[in-house]
Amino acid sequence: MQVVFANPRGFCAGVERAIDIVHWAINYYGPPIYALHELVHNKHVVDDLRARGVVFVDYLSEVPDGGILIFSAHGVSPAIQSEAAVRGLQVINGTCPLVSKVHNEVLEHSRAGRTVFLIGHNDHVEVQGTLGHYGGKGDIHVIENEHDAQRVNVEPGRPVAYVTQTTLSVTDSARIVEILRSRFPGLSGPATDDICYATQNRQRAVLELARCCDVVVVIGARHSSNSLRLREVAEEQGVPAYLVESSAHIDYEWFDGVGVIGVTSGASVPEVLVNEVLRKFRHWWPDLEEITIGEPEIVHFRLPKRMGGLSSLPESKLKEIGMTPSLGECCD
């Protein structure tokens, strides 16, 4: 049996940044540290942070006055930010910079009086946060699929623009944009694609996997948008693909008659889960041949300014408090 690992895979820079923020906060303030919603969509990561003293909440009312609160990588609305300020909560913003970019675009469109089409999944935390950044005279519509794009109506003469959730399928969003452009010729869009570089890179990598493998295993949570898209990309190439949260969810029967297995992981998945899958494969096939294709990402996002000074800490200390040494060096 041969297993082919995709690069890039696993943690993106936005997720690494959010996790490093939490580790820093626990080390600096001590537990408990509160996080609004799951920091990232991965049970392994969430359970580890909970064990370190992070309390995950769904509402700000669950955070005591003066508590330390971290916003997840998915971002929040201005209303949530204002409520936290009124409550006197000490907020550390873990929003991915690429999500913040979309927030700024929506705010700019709203100030210009444009109606905005937000391409994404209405029940996703990122989309709910992005919706709250629109405050213009027009409107903002969530477009989940091509059907929505065909049916959405806009006040005649109203300028229109679109933005996208950062974790969508590149091909699906492109089809939706094409429909919107055909209906609204003056449609404005982002200067660069809102779908983040990490999402696009992982989708391209799994496309390569599908071309050389008999079956693809995607490691990721079932409620993780970017992980779901990876499975879909493989399936669109006619290759069986399975989304699993861990090695415990892998079925030996999936590989009956298979010679080459492709493996990748979503942007919220730590490499330890990939290694567990590999160990399971080695147990099943002691002569397993391992191959890696593609190049890993070398991208880091700066941490918030209030966390400055980490660059002076030795690498051993950064590792001790659970932080990524290279990111500690990226502080403003």
C-alpha cells in the first residue's frame, strides 16, 4: 500500500495565530480565559484548550464582568464588540486578518450605499459576524448557492457588490459570481479573491491528490467548512473521499482493492491527528510506502500589538507555553 500526503495541509496562519493568542493569554493572565464560540472547528484543539483553562461560551452574558475574552478566528460583529466594551471585558481579538479584510470590504460597501451579496453559508459563525458589519442604506443578502443567486432581487438602480466567506469552494463561488455578474453587470468585487490563500492552496493540493490516488481521506471536523470543501473537491474528480475527525473513524473496508491512499487535513487540524492516521495505516500495512507531494506554506500573521515582547523570549520558553516560535518572532 502507498499513502500520499498533501502539502499544504493542516493549520493555516490564521489558526496558528488564534491558538498562539490563547496560549499567551493563559500564560500572561492565568485561567480562566473565555472564548466566544469554539476558537477553531476541531474537537482535539478545543479539548486541549479547555484542559488548559479556556472556557468556551456562546453568549457574552456567560463571561463575568472584567473577564478576559478572546474572539475566535471567525470574527464577530461590531454589536458584539460594543457589548463587550460596555461590559468592561478585556478583549483580545483573534479574528483572522483575512476575515477582517472581508469585514472592511463590507463596511466600505455599506458606506457607499451598495447592496452587498455575501456568498457563504448563513449558519456559519464567520458569515454571522460579517453580516453585522453592514450598516448602509441598502441591504446585504446571504447567497448560499446558485439558486439564491438566480432569485435575489435588488432595488432598481442600486449599486451592488459581493464578498465571500473565506472558506468556500473556489469553483462553487466562481459559478455563483458568474450568475450574479450576468444579472448585475455593474457588480463590484474584491480586488483580490476573498477566499483565503490557505483555503485555495489546500483545495489545489487535494485536487492533485485526487489525480494520483484511488481514495482520499480528509481529516477534519464535520462542521468545518474548509474540511467539507476538501472532501467535495476530491469527489468532484470522481474519487471516493471520506471526512474523518480522527483515526478512530477510519474504516478498513474503504481500502479494499485500493493501491494508493491520499491524505490531507483541514486548516483547523493539528499535525498530531495526521500522525495518528499514519500510525493506523502502518499497523494495517507494515510495508506502507509514504510519499509527500507539494510544498508546505511559510506564512505567518503578526500577533496583536499588546502581545509585543514575545520576540525577546527564547524558543524554549515559547514552546513551554504552547506557542509557535516563528510566530513569537512576528509580533509588532
